Amino acid sequence: MRKLLKILVNKRVLILSVLSAVIYLLISRYQISLWYVLLVGVLLGIVFGKVFCRWLCPMGLIMELIMNMNPNSKMNQMYQYHKIGCPIAWISGWLNKYSFFSIKIDSNNCSKCGICDKECYVVQMQPEKFSLYQKNMQKPGNSYTCSKCLKCVVSCPNGSLQYKI
Ligand code: SF4
Ligand code: SF4
């Protein structure tokens, strides 16, 4: 399962490219109402949290390509982009707290190496507030800004982080 997740995360931009092209076609060629897109984003939000932005959204793909042009400030750009968002992001971001799937830590298995925090743009922008592994800190995966890139989960060398029900 972890192997599959790693492949998906590594191929995320490709997956985003294909799915966002499908959504774009559905809207532009087949005149699918944006209300349906909003509904899909919200339903996915209930199950998975804020996955739409980084896995399906045509606008998200464009933003990501722009961010890749300036990798030095990528964390900051990502944070700002996912903070502002759109109605789908607002609702599914709020659902990060309540979605069926969420990022969980097995504290007994955590060596406190801090690699996960370094991979997370939410933590990098507000290290005084968020941490994936430190106790008494808010969990970035529950925050509105987390768009379920899942880099934290696949980067943990001990497999202590899991994205599960
Ligand atoms: S990467 Fe894994 S082992 Fe390291 S601090 Fe994070 S959860 Fe703990
Ligand atoms: S999925 Fe993990 S690394 Fe990505 S934004 Fe959320 S908490 Fe941070």
C-alpha cells in the first residue's frame, strides 16, 4: 500500500495533468455545469480532505507549472496559493478536519528526525504553529491549507505517517 502511495505521489503532476484535462474538457466541450464540479470537489473533500486542488484542478495545474518556474520560493507560493483557493478549496479545506481519510502518526515508531516537517509547506511557512510529529503543536494535515500532497507520508523513513481512515 505504501509502495502504491509512493508511486502516486511521485506521479502526482502527471495524474493532475490527465484529470485536470478531463475536467477542462467536460466543462468546455460538454458544458458540464460548474456546480457539478463543485459537488465532486466537496464529495471528495468529505472522503479524502482537500485533494481537488493538487490532484484534479486545471487551475491548480497552471499554478503548479508557474511555481515550478521559480523553485526557490516554491514553498511560499504553494502556501499562498492553497491559502487563497476557490470555493472548492474553501469547503474541502474546512473538511480537512472532518474527512474520513486523514494523516495519522504512530508516535511509538517515530524517531523525531523532522524530515516530514521539512517536506511540508504548511509547516515551513508556520513552524512555530505546526508540526507533523511534535506534541503540543497543531497538525498541518488538519489545517485548511493542507492540500494532501502526501509528501510527508512518503518521506518518513520509518513509515510512521499514514494516510488512512
Ligand atoms: S519523518 Fe517520520 S520518523 Fe521522522 S519525525 Fe516525521 S514521523 Fe517521525
Ligand atoms: S499532505 Fe502532508 S506535506 Fe502535504 S501539505 Fe498536508 S501535511 Fe503538509
